[in-house]
Amino acid sequence: MKSCPEILRGLREDRDMHQKDIAKLIETTQQQYSKYETGDTELSTSALIRLADFYGTSTDYILGRTNRKEGMVSIQEMLTNKYSAGEVLSDIALLTPERRSTIVDFVSFLKACEQTEKDE
């Protein structure tokens, strides 16, 4: 997995932006933001949240904890209007380990079905 500094630079470059533009967005100096991209300084929580919101990704992605770029807002938009992502996760967490495993198996099955349909 990529490191936080690599991810920050990649996200910025994907938008064809300069460090000074991102620094302004998170209310810091270009020099301070440069230190985030080089790994000399760790991101503050407020900067991390602002960047995740700006890029439409999760804080975990920026921190290099996952390869999935989608943030909770994106995931929420993918679910039905009647059932939030938080409610789904809370309900799943209340199930027995065996039933949680069944859900994972079912989701894998549905993903395979989707892929089969695309391939046809």
C-alpha cells in the first residue's frame, strides 16, 4: 500500500493543483503542506478531514490504511435511500459471526453475478 505522503501528492497531481492551492484550502502555508507530502510532518486531524472531504475520499485512504478511495458519503449514495450505511453496518455487527459470514458470502456471490452479467 502507498504511504500517506505518496497518496497526498497523487491526489493533488490528479487534480493538476499546486501545493499552495491545497495549503490554502486547509488553511496552512505551502511550506507546511510540502512537509505533509514529504512525510516530515504528520497531518493534523482538521487538515486530514478537510482533504478527505475535498477529494471525496476516506481518511483511511489518505492515511494508507485502505486502497478503496470511496468515502462514507460515496458509500452512502450507493445504498438505498431507506437504509443508511451506518444502519447496515450496525445491524450486521449485531449478528452472530456465522450470519456475518453468510452475508460476506452472499455479497461475494452477488459480485460474481454482476461480473458474469457484464461479461455476457
